[in-house]
Amino acid sequence: MSFWAVARQPRMIVLLLVFLLAAGGCGWLGKWQLDRAFERAELAAAQEAREQAAAGPAGLGEVLEPQASFPGELVGRQVEVTGEFEAHRQVLVAGRAGPSGEVGYLVLTPLRVSDDGTGGESWAELSGAPVLAVVRGWVDEPGAADDPPSGEVTVTGWLQAGEAASEAAAIEAEPAAAGSDAWPVVHGIALGALVQEWGGPIYSAYVVDSETEGALGQLPRPMIDGGTGVNLQNAFYALQWWVFGGFAVALWVRLVRDEMAGGRRGGGPTDPDTGIAGLPAT
């Protein structure tokens, strides 16, 4: 008999339904484990954020030195740094989502650092005091951007990695004078390009101000792109359940083929003298 002839037998149909039910259960358990994998990763990330918040901001120079490469695990780390804003070099970053999701502009201002928590040791061998890019907040239109505070200020904010130069266009206008609403516009926070305008040395990351004041919109704490990861143990359990479900269907196919083999070795597929796979019935 052919495969489909055997498969259509009532006994095989009943077995198929049982195995499909088992496979469906395994699939549901696998999905549950995968949901748990992401849930546990999100809980771990939230716990890490709470611990960082409880620890308070670290001095910028204690976690990142000027011109040093930026490690990805520092994204969202809260830091504190003191310096003076260079208002005449402020720019706007176009095409960025605001607190409510609408598209507008980031207000990006260079901060000439005077204290990063190391007493100047982090840049002692460099050409001078470093500059730090600070996202002071968000506005919906260029005219809403205000001047940065004058004099020495202490900025508390979250670290975020600079963007690649290929993702940002060059500055579209000459630097505007402080107090003008015709701020230059850029299309990305490409620190390698901005250092040509601002001078160096420069940090390889920028800071999102966590204490935005005035008319500027407050931005959320940066997160690592691609989510918070996955718990590998639960993900492995999910894979196991899906494999078990596949085995259930494969077992039914094997039973049908064994029934066919029994029929070929003598008698009908359901002959009590042959049994499954031609073995004597017990």
C-alpha cells in the first residue's frame, strides 16, 4: 500500500491528531519559554538601571577618557562633568524623535570640560582641555532652541555612542552667533566631523542631559540598540520544546512507514500476524 493509503486509515488519523496535539503543546511551551527569555533579560536590564541610578552619577573621566574608544556597555551610564558651554558653536540635529514621538531637532552644544572627576589627569598628555558633545534637549522647530547657560556649569546625563560620519551630513550653514535662531543644522552626531568645527581633543561619546530645563524637551535614557538581549537558558529550553514537537510529527511519519513495511513483508498493514514493521504481534 502507498504512504497516503496507510495514512488515511482511521487508526493513523487518530494517532496523527494525538501527535499534532502534542506538537502544539510543545510549540506553546517553546513560545512561553522564549517570552520568559526576553522578560528575564528586560528585568535584568531594569535592575541594572536601578542599581546605576542608586549609585549616582560617576565622574565622566572615571569611566571614559578623552579620545578613548567607547565601550558599548557604557550606553546609558549616568555621568557628571563640569565645564563651560561654547554657545556660538551650538548646532541642531535634524530628524530626531522627541519625548512624545514627534520629529524635531536635538539641541547639541559643545562643553569645554574643566573637571571630569579626575582633576585633569585624563587629558594631562593631550593638547588641552577636551570638548564634550552635550544633547541639552529637544525642540520641535529651530526657532525654539535657546542659548545654553553661561559660565561654569555641571552637567549630569547619560552616555551614548557617537554616530558614524557616513550617517551624518556636513554642517549646512556657518556657525550662528549666540542668541540667533539660525543655528547650523546637522543630520547626525558624527563626532569625527564635529571636532573639525569645535576643535579637540574630544570624547568618543556624547551626553544626553538628564536635567533639561526651560523650553527644551527632556529625552529618555539611551538604550543599547537591538533591545536588552535574551536569556540564553530560557531560549535553549524554547528550542528544546520545538524540537520535541518536531519529533512528535516525525514519529507519526515513521509509524506510517513502518506500517507500510509490515504490509510489504506479508499480509495487510493491519494483519495481526505481522504488526508494525513486520514484527510478530505479541
